[in-house]
Amino acid sequence: MKNYLTAGIGFSQLIRLIRKNSISFKPRYILRCLFLLQSSLWTDIFSHLENKLYGKQIENTPVPEDPIFIIGHWRTGTTLLHQLLNLDANLAAPTLFQVALPSCFLCSYHYYSPIFSTLLSKYRPMDNVRLGMNEPQEDEYAFYRITGCSPIERLVFPKNQNYFILDHSSFLPDNEKDKSIWGIQVRNYFRKLQFSNRKRIISKNPFNSFRIKELVALFPKAKFIHIIRNPYDVVPSTLNMWKIVYTQNRLNCKGMVPCLEDVTKGLDKVLTTIQKESVILNTENFYVMKFEDLESDPFEELRKLYSWFEMPFEPPFKNQLESFLINLGPYRKNEFHLSKEEKELISRQLFHHMGIFNYQ
């Protein structure tokens, strides 16, 4: 399903993005824009209806103070952890549908269900992870659609080749007024999720690695899980992911697909930022997990996580985990092979972090 990063955005927000950014006048980009324009009109219609039906009820729902945020770089196991925690009956992750249509997911589900069934691929384009309307999904896609401030904008409308080293300031608005509005919009989205499921929200969003301080201010009792993985696995897998996502969603010819060095610098920036910003968190609100530990013994790793956060690790959750992992059995990870020179480049850039986490 191409254009999935932008489909579902409202009409005025889409027009603002098009006016602000350049679009290349080539058939494929024009067709993408036409598809997005008609999609935005339907989004506005359902948004208006939803506000009339549920607006007051949502306003009267308290904003949750205690979401759990999964942070860390892409391809480190954030999706697997998100899926596993979503099996807990006390937790709920935003679904693909809820992040694709954040302004109207309460009233439009049954109308969009047959469309999603037709257009949605069975698996993610970068790996073999199953896709579905009700599967857990990262909420940056919702932030992009409702706040007007997200690094995804630079992915869809590239301006230069620096995007993939994450050397830009679009994680948050530039001025305090717009930052305050951004915070209100994010809190309102979480309020709506709370109204929808009445459970503790579990969020997965690599871009939130750059927003720890702001998220703590918005959600005072929030907890954070930083999941890490061997950079020799993360970098080539991320390189493959960015190439696919970038090709399927951009609306102009500017920019270029990343190289190995770009992705390595981006990973360095994520790890450095988390290390720097996580010092503001209370020890009991921050947990570091290795993907390799989660993969080798998910029950034990989740038990330790729950103990750290003083959350009940209940038998029904254990049963759900067991069933999920049995069904996950045939899943095969992508395999990538690095040359000696590529490994040396990664180790030079990430020497400090690899030493901290004991990766060789």
C-alpha cells in the first residue's frame, strides 16, 4: 500500500504541506497527489461526523498520565516488543487504523474496513511482519497527520540528502507557542485512545527517542523502555527499510536513498540522545532491554520488565504470549551480510555505544 504515510491526512493539512513543499511534476507523483487529495476529503467528512457523535464524550475523558513509551532506533525489535505487550489485557497499543485515521477512527472503521482489506498488503514491505487494521502500529503516523510537525514530512517531501542522519529539527516545533499546541494535540490523541479502549496505552515510536523531556512533561507518570540491538544487524536492516519507505512515499525527486554511513550516523544520534536525555527519568521509570535477550527468552525478559515497573505478570498474559510465539514460529528475519569495510565503518562510528552494551 503506497502513500500510506500520508493517506488519511485532512484536506487543509494536505494543502498546507503541498504549498510548503515542492512536488515533482511526474506522472507517478501527480497520481499520488490525486489519490491523497480524494482521501483527505473523506477524512474531513468522517472527522466532522465523529466530532458531532463523540466530541463531548472525548472532552470529558481524562488524559492518561502513565503511557508506556517504547523508544530506540528502528529495526531494534521495537515492533516485536510492541506486539508482545499488546497481548496484555491491561495494555492497548494504537492500531494501524487508529494511526492512519487519527481524526476519525471512532466512526469510520466499518466504512474503511473493506478498502483496507483490498489495499493493505499482508506483510510490511521491509520485512515479514504481518500487517492488519488492528495490529499495533507506531503513533508517529498519527502525529504527522494531526500536528503538522513530524520528521515524516521531510521523508515525503525530501529537500536534501541529510534526512537519514537525523540531522534536522522537525522532531518538535521551533517556537514555544507551536510546541504548546503540539503538546495539546498529542495529549488529545492519547485522550481519544483512552476513550476508545479504557486501558493503559503502550506506544512505540523511534522518533520519540528525541522527545523524552517533552513526553515526561505531557505525561508525568510515563515509563520508557529503550530496546537495543547489535548495530551490525540494525544498520543494514534500517538501510533496507528506509530505501523501501522512501521510494513508496516521496512526492518529489529531491534527496537520495541513504547510504550505510548515513544510517550509522543516525543510529549514533539516537543512542547519544537517549543516553543524554534519559538522565531526567527516575530509575524505576526507565528500562533498557536487549533485543537478543527478548528473542532468546521472551518470558524471562518480560518478567524482568514487569518486575522493574511493578506491573502484575498475570497467567492470562503468559498464555497469550505462549500462543503468539507458537504462531510466530515460521517467521524468518531478513538476513544481511556486511563486508569487512562496512563493519569497520560501523564500529568506528559506534565504538562508544558498542562498548557500553557489550556488542562485538
